[in-house]
Amino acid sequence: MKFDHIALKSYDIDRSVSWYVENLNATIKYQDESWAVVETSGVKIAFVMPDKHPAHFSFEVTDSFISDRLQDKKFKTHRDGTSSCYIKDPDGNFIEFLKL
């Protein structure tokens, strides 16, 4: 398991991306009207519309991790070919497990 990204909610994807590019020297990895990913200082930050995805942090996981710990979870396939599932920690924070 390794850290992949953090996802922050954004009410205006273009505005969020522009702010991170201008203020944190981020580079755009992907952007559309409902989702974007930038990278700065070696960290990927996704921007998600609150009605589409929860704010979360994400870990890339292997098949063995999935079979050992997430076998009862349903993974959803995304438009970029990855798949993931979300769980909540005891305080209600979302964690995404991402299979590339």
C-alpha cells in the first residue's frame, strides 16, 4: 500500500486548479468540468465536486491487500481505467483504496 493522493472538495474546478497552479506552482495532470488532479511538491491533489465524490485521501493497493482486507468491498471502475472503493474511519473520514 502506498499513498496516492488527497481529494479536496471544490465548488469551481477551474478556480481551484488556477489557484493551486498560481500559488503552489502545481502542474495539471488531468482536468474536466467535474474533476481535476494537480501535482505539487511530489503530492497529487484531486479536486472533486461535493455532489460527485467525498473529500478523501487515497492509497494505491495491491491485489493481495484487497484479498486480505477488502474482499467484501465492491470496487467501482472509473473513467480513467482505475477502480476503487471507499471506507470510513471511526470519525467518518473517507479513505479510498485505489487499484491501478
